[in-house]
Amino acid sequence: MTRARMGRVGVALGAASLLITGLFAGTAQAGETRTLTLNWSGNPQVTTGGQTVATLTITNSGGQNLSHVLVGIGTSPATAALPSTVTIVDAIGADFTNFCSKTSSTISCDFASMAAKGSSNSRSFQVIFSVSASGTLTVPTGASVNESGNPNGSNNQVFQQNLGLTVDAASCDLAATYFAPGQANKIIGDDTGCAVSSTNPQSTKIQVPDSVVSAVVVNEITNDAICQAGYSCFGQLSTGDVAVDGTYRVVWTIRWNVPSNFNVNKFGIIHFTDSGAFDFALPWKNSNLCKTDTATKCFVSTPTVVGTTLTAVFATAGNGGIKGFN
């Protein structure tokens, strides 16, 4: 059962997003033939403590071959350092491997010559950032062209296009990150430091296989209207938005604040598709426990009620939306 992005489950997520903004300087004047175009692309959602990814593409957009192209992120020829709340986690791509080096706060590339035409007129790589503060953050990015060693030639030689990150604070209802290649711990949830109570009635956490490389958003949305005929739903709509489509196993851990006399033997979960349509209902009973570590549409363990906190762990094929029923 293929899943598209969960942000369409009946309501808008209203979550944080990574906003690509360009601050372009050194625009070519008429008659200039040495020109570099820098472009950042990508728009995964991200909250504080999470990671995000963006792609930088550098193109020789002039009419002449360029003998020496340098690119800096957080270092020259960029005009400023990386903010202290942004960390470079990794950079991916053959062009990075062949021409660049990095630290946790800088990337430096020496692309040598870049032809005006053909495969070598453009270079591109991905950068994975982690963010520790909310707000609008700027990743300074610049490129320079060596015009026969003369920085005062007739052509502009320094070009800037910064990356703008708009980051929301993680909360008891929202967490967003990017799962990078090779990242073993593919778990994200909005429950970190958030006890379930009458003021925080629900928490959601999902785990996806190590093979999934994707932006992921976990959210709880007050949506009392979404349910299914014949069921009595409770709680918020828990959403797990994995941007990469697939039928991989998603393991959910959801905790609800429930009355002290809650009857777990009448409990179950309803799974909704990306569009908010009913997918299936899974009542709790021993026969619905997962028989294998790869099984889906089943409970991973027996639901428990401790005090007024109900905890259920279950598996679905792909992401979606979850509502409890009783």
C-alpha cells in the first residue's frame, strides 16, 4: 500500500518548514562573460534538534570556460561564518567527494576549471544540517572566479547566494527532521520531555527502517471529526509523515491520557490514509499481536494502562494517521 506525504490527512499540518531564500550579489552586467549561478533547493520541514537537507548547485552560466572556481559555505568566498546554532552534519555527492572538504562549520570547494558547456559546467552536492535554535537562520554561501589572477578585471568575480532556514521550535505536538543515509537510529517523536497529562493528552513516536532516507514529520492534530462509522474515537489525530513513498514497516508508539477506569479490552486503533480516508481498524486482542518482526497491521506488544496513561505499540505498512477507539 503506497503512501504519499502525510501532510494531507484531512487537515494542514501547519508545521515548520525549511525556507529556501536567495540573497544574490555580484549580478553580471551587460557584456560580462564570466558568470557563476548558485542555487539552493529543497524544502523539508525541520524543528529544533532535528536535521534538514538542501542541495547546492553551482553552474557556469557565462559564455567562457572558467579556469578556477572556488566555493565556500561559512568561509571565504562566503562573506560570513555559519551561525553557532547550525552544524554541518555531512555532505553527499561525487562532486563534494572529488572537490571539497568540510568541518562542522565550513565547506570549502576547489572545482578548478568549469567549462561553459558539457557535463563539467555544473557541480552539485547535498548538505545535511542540524539546527539547535528556532528562528530565521542564514547559511552564508559564496563562489569566486579567478580572472587571470586579477581581482579588478572587467567581470564580477565574486557571487553570493545564501541559504535561509526557517526553523520552528520542537513542541509536545510537533517534531520534524531528516533521516540521513546510514543513520541507524530512525526514530522521531514529539514526546521528548513531555509527560502525558490533561494538558498534553497525547504523544506520538514512529520508527522506520534504516533503509529509509527521507524527511519525516510527527504531529498531533486536534481533529474530532475524523473517525469511522460504527466506532467511537478518542484523542487527537496522530500523523506520521514520511516523505518517501513505500510499504516499509512503520512502528508507532502512542500514549494517551485516559480516564482511570479505561477498559483496554475494548481499545483499538484506526489507520487512515494520506487523504484522511479510512484504511483499517485494529482492535486489541491477542490474535492481533505481530507474529514476526516484519509483520504489519498488528500490535507489537500488549497495550498497557498505568494510572491514566494508555500506551500502545503497533505496526503499519507505510505512514498515515492514527486515531484510538474504545
